[in-house]
Amino acid sequence: AKKKRSSRLVTKADKGAVKRAAWIVQIGLYSSNSNANWVKKDLRRRGYPVASMPMKTGRGALTRLWIGPYQKRSTAARIKNKIITITRYKHSFIASNPLLRK
């Protein structure tokens, strides 16, 4: 019988998968580095693979914070729903992996 392969989190060690993984759960954009770092620590403490990227906008510098990336959109959707249920990050949404755009 074929083993059912479960969707998994992408770890730092799996760099090839990170380059191919298309989906993230965006947590938010933060104008305050201290707020972004607090949220990042909170999510890491909960076991999520959190990443960030600085962004420049017309209103100044922001930090984009996300969880992932994930191979499947369905995995990202499941994680997003779990995040919304257990945290106050109610405006999280699924997006394409920003690392694929570079």
C-alpha cells in the first residue's frame, strides 16, 4: 500500500524546497521593528517557521512578516485558519512566496 505523504513545514535545512514552495501566510506589515520582532518571537515560540523582509514604501520602511513557505496552498490555508484561531493575528492571509519574486 502506498504511504500517504503528509504536507510538512519547510525548514531552513530544506533550501531547495524553499525555492520551490509557492505559498506563505502573511501575518502583517509593521512600521515598528520592535512590534515585528515581538510577533516573530511569539510565533517562533509557538513553533512556526517565521520569516521577514524589509520593504520601502511611500510612507516609510515596513517589515513584512510571514509564516512558511509551504508547498501546497491547502497547507497554507490550514495554517492560516489555525493562526487566526489561536492568536490575535486576525488579518492573516495567504499569498505567493515573496522569495520566488527575486
